Amino acid sequence: MKVKTTLLGAAAAFALAPAAMAERGSDGHVNIIYWQAPSILNPYLSGGTKDIESSSLVIEPLGRYDQDGNLVPYLAAEIPTVENGGVSEDLKTITWKLKDGLLWSDGSPVTSSDVAFTAEYCMHPEGGCAQRAKFDGVESIETPDDLTIIVNFSKAKPNPYGPFMGGQSPIIQKAQFENCLGAKASECTEANFNPIGTGPFVVDDFKPNDVIEMSANPNYRDPDKPAFATLTFKGGGDATGAGRAVLETGEFDYAWNLQLAPDVLEKMAEGGKGQTVAAFGTLVERIEMNLTDPNPDLPSDIRATREAPHPFLSELEVRKALSMAIDRELLTEIGYGQAGRPTCNLVPAPEMFASDNTDCLTQDIEGAKALLEEAGWTDSDGDGIREKDGVKLSMLFQTSTNAVRQDFQALIKQWWEEIGVETELRNVNASVFFGGDPGSPDTFQKFYADTEMYANNFDGTDPQSYLSMYRCGNEPKPSSQWQGENINRYCDPEYDALLDELSETGVLEERGRIARKLNEMLTKESYTIVPLVDRGRVSAHSNTLGGVVLNTWDTELWNAADWYRID
């Protein structure tokens, strides 16, 4: 075993509260706009960023990552480490201690049983937890008293900060969700739309795919926070409208994810009402290749599952050719400018985990054509579409509705058709696409298309949980209510074995080596994921909103309790 007591993360003192803050609710109302509207306030039932972000105002984890990637306590009294005795020397247990006197927003006490229940909820074998990889390797959880939680791992866990850490793994109240286990999880509408939480705000009214009205949590642990008495979280529209609402008209105080061309943002900023904030993290715009057949003629329990391999994307040569045809430099220039960097990596940062893979950065149309030709895909009838054994290279390429993504689609369609691949484009309202509704045919998890484009990232600075998404069996499927993180349905026992090795490796240099290899298996070797752009996060806030600290390692609303009004 390669385990040593080297441990990722360290406890850090944390205080961002401005001296100007007076008392809870003294600064009135704050308006937030996300052009992707939340559809649920339970991140365990949606991998959509807008759902994770909005719910983070209400439900919280034991610890978070700050703007520099440091681990900081939230509901926990401190971050457990080997040095302070919170992590065992053999790295097989981590012991968390809750802060004294924590209350849920309904006034009842927060206890260790709520934390243990959260794990039970996500790990239930009949459920479909969107954040299941966070609990990878958890063997059992003990609660010796009301404030103590001991997480036992089946093997040494050099990075034990998966469960209950970051905005993707918050604590939910046992009393509210205890009848929502397994297959019943998606049926608990009241709990999923109005979670009882510990965060700075409570839900007053939630209209899915539209607007959330919130007010200050009367039982929030800091009596002087939040500064705002009420909050409106408006969803929908587009990035252009969201940017204008903050930068030009001042109608809103905060706008998330302004995925707009650089010249458009510059023009908006001339409005003088607000300012943009930007930072790079691990957000990668990429194309996922569906390894399963989305043909609507297949039975519903077979369609887009591993029971039905894709008729042509199952071939490495086809996936590689599609990647070779793309000009990532041009996509970055027109879509993001200085806020983007072309990449071949799913994990672009931190540096120790980022592969030096650069092969994809040079577009090679002729090479892609030759590769397909050698693999037997030819245009025998002269219609411009390659075929083999009666199967044509004709596919549906989907993404969410967004001006930059539609520009990307148009260019990629052109390049793919140059190499003989017929491409139909579809864009879906972002609130639906990222919504996770098991009844919708248009979610990115269900993947009723051949290829799809989106971006997401991982919280914290260690990619183990993120890379664990692509473990065999973690794909969305009917039996998991179409929840799951392995979107392209990838499955390779060698990849899983490397994941197991990563989970047992404590030496940082070795962890970096293994993580880079895992990244390359998904991208450089199999082309099941085709990275395009390492995106800088760009958001905006009004000139009268103070306390905003853009965080690319956790949710953007991670410190909303510290926001305040500047007169």
C-alpha cells in the first residue's frame, strides 16, 4: 500500500464579514439572476449547476472551499486533519464535530443523525443520487453522540473530504426527508422544493423554472447575518439579459455565468451600474460522446442504456476524427477571448493534476478524413455522408440554449460535415436541459442524442470524486430514475482499477500521476470526452453590492451570508 499520512487540504481560519454589517435584515432586499432557472432545490437529485447554486443558499455542508481552494468549516467546528486527530493515521476514518447549538430553520436542533441520514439518502441502492461519487468508498457512518460523525472508509482515503464537503454535498434534515429514500426520492416534491436548511436564507415560495422568493433564516447561527432581509432568485432568460440587468439597468444585484462574447461584455460594462468579476478554476466546455444508442425506436428500458451500444460512436476512430476536426483556438477566440483557454483536458487545474496533453489543439481536417477512410467509413454514393455496413455517419448534436453555444454548434457542424458527418443541431432550454426531471426526454443525463455539449466542474482542488463519475455503473439509467454522473456511459475496468489505486494513494506526486492518466484515458486515449475550452468564470455584481468574493472551487453563492449593501 502506498498510503502515507500526506493529506490534501488544511484547516483555515475564515472570516469575510465586513465591519459595515450591522444586523440581520438591515439592508433590505437583494436580487439575483441566473439565466438557467432552478428546477429543484435538492442537489442530490440534480447535477445542474443552477440547482446546486440556488440550494446552497438554504442547505449547507460541513465544510466548504474558499476562493483559494482552502478547506474552511461551516457546520463543522473545524476541518479534521491527521495533525488535529480528526483523520486517523491509517486514513480510513474521518471524524467530524458539529458546532454547538446549530438549528435548522424550523428551530429544531441539527444533530449527527441528520449527517448520517444524508449519506444513507444518497447511497441508497434503489435511489439515483446525482452526487453518488462524493460517497465513493464509504463503508459505514457512526454517530456516538449528537455532535460527532465518524465516516469509515473501506480502504485508506488520502482525500477524505468527499462526503459532506462543498456545495454538492450538503446536509439535509432527516425529519423532512426520512420518507424519501430510494425510489421515493423524486416523489417528495415539498421537501425537494422547500428544504429546511441551516443556510442564511429560507424558501418562502418556489416556482420551478422561474423564480424563488427567500427571506433571512431566523435561526441562522450568526445573529447579525444575513444583512438582507429578503432575496429574489430569478431564473430564465439568457446570459445577455442577465448581464444587462446588472451592468446596464441595475435591476439586479448579481448575475451568474455571463457566457458572452468579450466585446458584448465590454459594451455592457459601459452602462456603469455594475462590474464583472472573473477567475479560472476547473470549468471545461466539452462534448460528450454517447456510447449508447439514443434511437427512439428502441424500447424505453433499452434506449440510451449500455444494453444498446451506439451504432458508430462505439468506434474509437469515429470519436477521434470528430475531435480532430475541431478548431479549439477559434472557438475560444470567438466565444470567450481572454476568459477562455483552449484545452484537451477534462481536468485543467490544479497544475499537478493537469496533463500536458496538447495533441488536440491543432485542427486536422485532412487527418480526420484519412482516419475515417482507413476505418472503412466512405462516401460511396456521393451524398457527402460517410457510411459503412449500411450505417450512415448522421447524428444529433444537442446543447443548452445560449448564444455562445449556438455559435459553437454552427462551427462544429460545419467542420464535421467537411469530414463527411451529417449533423443535426438541437438546443434545449437550459432549465430543462440541466433540470434532471426523470420524465423529461430533453435532459443532459437522459442523453437522447448522439453528442452533447456543456460544462461543469468539481468543487475543491482534488479531482478524485470528479473522475469517479465515470466509473462503471454510475451512468444514468431507468433504474436510477435517470440520475447519475457518467453521462456518456463509459465503462472500462482498467479505469476503475486506477480509481481504486488513486483512492489508496497518499503521496501527492503519485496522486497527480494517476489523475493525469485517468484524464487521458477519457480524453486522449478514448475520446469519449472531447474538451474544448477551459472557461474562466465570469459573473457580475452591482456597484452597490459588497462582500462578493468569486469562488471557482465551490458555489458562487458560498458566502452570500456576508453580502451587504453599499450606500
